[in-house]
Amino acid sequence: MTRIYVEQGLALGAELNLPEAAAHHLVQVLRVRVGEMLTLFDGRGGEYAAEIVACERRRVGVRVQRRIDIDRESKLRLTLAQCVSKGERMDYTLQKAVELGVSALVPLLSSRSVVKLDAERWEKKLEHWRGVIVSACEQSGRTRVPTLAQVEKLESWAAAGAAHSGLRLVLAPGASTTLKSLSPAQHITLLAGPEGGLSEDEIALVVRHGFTALSLGPRVLRTETAGVAALAALQALSGDLG
């Protein structure tokens, strides 16, 4: 059944119009009709069965019929701090991270980041990324939407997060620590570099702030692959893929 995210809180018996983009997709692509059922979720846990009660070219109205108490969230609290990569690479990383159960996403700028935008264009980029995240939640069955932080420089983010609890890992090819040697943890922050990776100085900086340099094996993974592979491995070791 088609799943649609709505920002407003949902309640039994409520009637509402779906977001314009969702309505366009339902009408123009899926060709839905009055009387058909949808699944809605508001990111606050659980989901709702709703009936289409109005179907026009630019508007789809629904009535919420029942709540479904279901939880598909990971028992691990995973934060992915991803240095911004270009175009579809970043989209791919965010999409797959959401599918793998990440709780929070932090886009960072490092010395080798190649994406450089002004404030207005960064805000547009963030809005685009929010759309990627919501779409991944709709597709994967998630009932909560991961948070997306503002774009920040790596140095200031690392310093501000020095007092945060949990296991902090930075992906660094050639590091001595491996996934198998990690102690179990329920809250994990994972830092992944951009195209070209993190510099030695940046790795040393975050290590001083409590991060552990982590190797994913003998091969060097691309920026859009590294964080996703590490998240999948962490979920397999102590999360909900094991």
C-alpha cells in the first residue's frame, strides 16, 4: 500500500489534504480514485490507514480511519556525519543511510570538500536532502524521520560534540581498529569523509575529540559507499540486521 508522509500530527477521524507533491504523484502517476486506501505516517511513531475521499487534479483529500501500532526503527541510535559529496553521490548516501535505520544525519564541510555554495543555495540543498530523506522513509517503511542538521564545518562540529556520549568512529583507511574489535554500544556516531577522504590532520583532530579511527578492510571505498557499508556492518553486528 502506498505510504505518504505528512508533517501535521495525525489522529483518528481527521480529514486533510495531502501535500501537493504527493497528490500530484497519486493522481498523475498512480491514478488513484476515491475510496482507495493509503498508509500515512507523521514521523511520531506508528502509521495510519486512510481513505481517499476527494481526488482532483491538484488535490487529494483523505480521512484517517485507524492507527496501526508498528515500530520498524533500529534499536541502535546511529548518527551519520557525512562530509558533503557532489550531486547524486550525497543523495545516494542519505537515501541508503535512512533505509539502514540511521537516526540523525549531519552534513559537514572538510578541507577536501568540493561542493561550495552560498547560504541561499545551501538552504535549497538542505530542502532537497529533506525530500530524499522523506522519500526513503516512505519507501522503507520507517515510522520516524531522521533529523537533518545544518551544514557545518568539520572542526566546529567535532569540538561541539566532544562532550557527547556514545561511541564515536571516524572512517580512516589503514587504521588499526576494525569492526570486529569494537565493544557493543547503543549510541554510535560515524564520521565519513568526502571525495579524497579526510586529511591526516582532520583525522588527528577528531581523534583528539574522542573519535576512534576505524578501518573497513584492505580496500579504499568511495565516499558514497563507505558510510553506507559501515552502517550496514554495525547493524549486522549489534542492530536489527543480525
